[in-house]
Amino acid sequence: MSNDNVKSQSTASNRDRVLIFDTTLRDGEQSPGATMTFEEKLEVADILDVMGVDIIEAGFPIASEGDFEAVTAIAKRVKNATVAGLARAALNDIDRCAEAVKHARRARIHTFISTSPLHMKYKLQKEPHEVLEMVTAQVARARNYVEDVEWSAEDGTRTEIDFLCRTVEAAIKAGATTINIPDTVGYTVPEEYERIFRTVRERVPNSDKAIFSVHCHNDLGLAVANTLAGLAGGARQIECTINGIGERAGNAALEEVVMALRTRADVLPYQNQIETTMLTRASKLVSAVTSFPVQYNKAIVGRNAFAHESGIHQDGMLKNAQTYEIMTPASVGVSKTSLVMGKHSGRNAFRSKLKELGYDLGDNALNDAFKRFKDLADRKKIVYDEDIEALVDDEIGHAGERIKVEALTVIAGTMGPQTATLTLNIDGQTVTKQATGNGPVDAIFNAIKALVANEAVLELYQVQAVTEGTDAQAEVSVRLAENGRSVTAKGADPDTLVASARAYVAALNKLMVKRLKGKPEPMTARLKP
């Protein structure tokens, strides 16, 4: 048993239980360009459920038919966690949410309304007494459907404290079992946030009948610090996301909050049921399906979180790992064991390497990944861990796509014009087109546009090498925007041009999902003549 586990068990009896409310599938997906497909949402929900998340906020059912279907499917699928859906104060929002979560073993309706003077005046255009009446009505409506109702005071940290207390009291009186005071715009600071919770809990006479919750955005880089301060003020539910994704600068990162509680149990006397060895795996999955890369120096799950380059640090690590590591890599699902992978490696070694890297693939996915690994090993002298991660993430990110790259030939050079001959598989139909452009990448993208009609604007094209060396895999990121919708996707391949085509096509697939709102039309109907 690791020192981390011993420490965790020895202090658990003295620690208050804190609920982990994950909103990756709702607030996280609201990050511009982070839209997930139906299948990807189910995959993320599965890992959240297995790793011990208490409440999974599965989506915003009224937002679209696709969101409603995803929340419904997750409610039917999840085995352990409570499944929540989000609803505004509008009664039809609440009705739609209730319909989506009704199949869950434990269902929750999470409803909210703005309470700050700024929001009430300009967003709602309502007087405080009208908002107060709406709080009672929305919570009562939700409580008619489920026993577990969460109410949130949107922009709570910029709400006048007297009015905040009145709305919280009204929400609890109407039947709310959880009260969330969110830092919606990432404005507060730790001391202030703690004081808000203490004040509300002390002044609201029925506050003991509800669990208080924190929901912090990271606009000032204080989301995790504010979250922990909220616990000190009496909150016992944490709302967070994997990798901290979310609106604008994102939310408090689940992995950071959980590991802070675990590592500093001496000053943070709270416990939760998250299986921390799954944190890295969850991080990789969410990064893959959203095409949002995890920054190298990201706390807990970043590539450099357990890397040491300084000679002084390396010397200390060799003598005692605790000199520069406050938690073990194994505690978050990172193994130090190294298997050298190459073209002679077998399936069992490959499976073991994947588990070491935090992936747990089914048989079909494993077979597909192993085939791609063998193809890559034939083309590269050394296959690094990062190569395998890029290979698997790329496969996850492209699973279930209706448009796929089958073949690409590019003619380029100083004479020009550059020419690309591209073959796509679109809903099972193979089509080929040749196009020219101002450079090979432009030619490829022109060929894609010639095959699939779209008005998407290229907002980002970025290339980075996965590893060192001239034979390194290239990882290309593409962001496309269309009619106010923005999506980001990645493609990986030792050939930068192939990776570019895969990334652009992946982004197109995501745009199609957004555009069609869960009502597919034959892709072949969109082909240009």
C-alpha cells in the first residue's frame, strides 16, 4: 500500500464528506469548440461514474434535441452517480429536464436564476421581488418531479448579501436540497467567498436543511483556491470539470481539487470517493474527445507534472522522490515503468503499455490501435510514449465519424501550383477530388471543400511535433467556425499533410453534429457536383 493510501485512510475518519459534482458534460462542453458527439458523451459519463463522481451533470436538455437525447441516455446508463440536468427558471425548461433525467436511478434537476443587480437589470430585466417569486415557482415545479433539487444563484458572488439570503431561504422553503452559490464570472477571492458562505449559512434560518455547493470559474486563476475557501465556509459539494474546461477560462479542475484534498488532508479535513488512479485516464479521454490539449505544465495531469530536468532536482529525486514530488505518480494513474515499444512488440506488451499510460480499451478498439501502432512502428525507428498517446487519442477523437480520410497524394515544390488528390469515405461512399492551392495544405483543404459543401471559416491551424526527431509524428489542430458555431479537432500522423487532412475532416464532422442537432441528413446530399 502506498504512503498516499495510508495517509488517506488514517485521516478519513476525521474528515467531513464532500460531494463531487462533475459538470464536464454541461459547463465543460460550453467551451467554444469543445462539442462532444453523442457517443463521446456516453464514454465520458462512463468513466466519471466508475471513478466515483457523486453527481454527473449530463447536459442542458432544453438546449437541443441532441442534448436531450444525450442526457436521457446517460440517465439510463449510469449505475452509481446521481444524474443531473440543467434548467433555467422557465417552466418548460424544468419539464424538459425532468423528462430527460426520469430514468436515472438517482435523478436531480439543477435549476438557476440570476440574482445580482447587474444580471437582474440587464439580463432578466426584472425587479428583485419578481426574481424572488420565480425562485419559489421554479424550485416548487422541479420538486414536483424529483426529490433532489439543486438551486443556483447565478452571479452569486456579485449579489447583494441581503437579497442572496432571501433567495436562498425561499429556495430551501420551496424544496431545494442543494444550494449553489456560484462564482459565475470568476470575480471573487478566497477570503470573500468563504465569508459569503458563512454569512448565508448563519443568517438563513433553514440553511441546515440543504447542502451548500461551490461552483468557481477561473477568470482570475483562482477557481481551485476559491473552491477550497468555500469548503472552509461550510460548503460540502464541489462543482468542477475534468481538466478545468468550461466557459471562458474554465472551471475548477476536478483533478486539482481532489488531489489538494488528498495531499493536504492535514489542513483540509474533507473526504470524497474519487478513485484518484483514474484521473490521468479521465484527463486523456476528455482531451481527446474535445480536442483540447492539456498544457504541459498543468497541475496533476500535465505531461511535465512529474518531470524533472534541473540537475539539482534530479539529484534530489534520485536520493528521495519526496524531495520534489508531493504525491506519487501512481496516485493519479501515472506509472514510472518503461517498456520500449517497437515493431517487434506484441499485443500483450502493447496492452500493458496502454494501461501504463492510462488507457483501458475494449477488444475492438485495442485491435484497431494495435494495427495503427504496427503501421507507425514500421515508419519510425523509435516509438515514444507520446507517439502512442497521440495515436490512441487520435483514434478516440475520430471514432464514429461520418467523413473519413482514406487516401491522400500531394504534389508540392517551388514551381507550383501545389496539387492534392484526396479520397474521402462519406457515409460509406468513396469519393475522390483533385484540387490546387497556394501551398500543399491549402490544396488539401480546397479538395475537402470541393467534396463536402461547407461555409466554415478556418480560425486556427497549428502544427506541433509529438516527439523529437525528423520522423516525429505531427499533431495538427484545426478550429473551424460556421454561423456562430466553433469547433476544434486534432489529427496525428507522421506525415504532417495527412495529419492536416485528418484534423480538418474531424472538425467538419463536429460541425455537422452541431449543425444537424441530432437529426442526421445523408452526407452524400451535401456533396458538390
